[in-house]
Amino acid sequence: MRLLKLIGKILLLPVLLLLGILRLLVKIGMEVSSFILGALMLIVFGCIIFTIIQHTWNSMWILIVMEVFLVMITAGTGVIQGVLDIASDSLSGFMRS
């Protein structure tokens, strides 16, 4: 039984390394894109307010869809980062046992 566990740990080592690299890339990508997406979301929100003042409702709905899409991108990267963290922590726990 101990031998099987050792073989499993050896086989999971490259997976854990790949997961660590992927976590790092997602974290860097999230940090960099948060500045760009945050500025873009602010601009789109300002345009939504402008279209409300101008009573151009069709443009307002298009901009609201764009804003929701940008929020979904930000939330999606957060979910991906959380899933990678959970997977990495559980595999690290197995490697330490």
C-alpha cells in the first residue's frame, strides 16, 4: 500500500507543477486585466448614464449587455482562480500525507 502511494505521489508531481504554473499565469493575468477591464467598465458605465440622459434606449441596452459581459469575464477569472487553488491545495495535501 505504501508503494502505491509513493508511485501516486511521483506521478502527481508533474501535475502539481503544471497546476502551480497555471495558477501563477491566471493570477498575473487577472491582476493585469483588472486594470484594463476596470477602466473599460467605468467608461461603459459613463456611456450608460449618457444614453439615459439622451433617452437613446436601444444604445443603453447594448451598453448594459456589454457591462454585464465585462462583469462576467471578471467573475469567471475569479472562479477559475478559485478552482485552481482548491485543486492545488488538495493535491498538496495528498503529497504531504
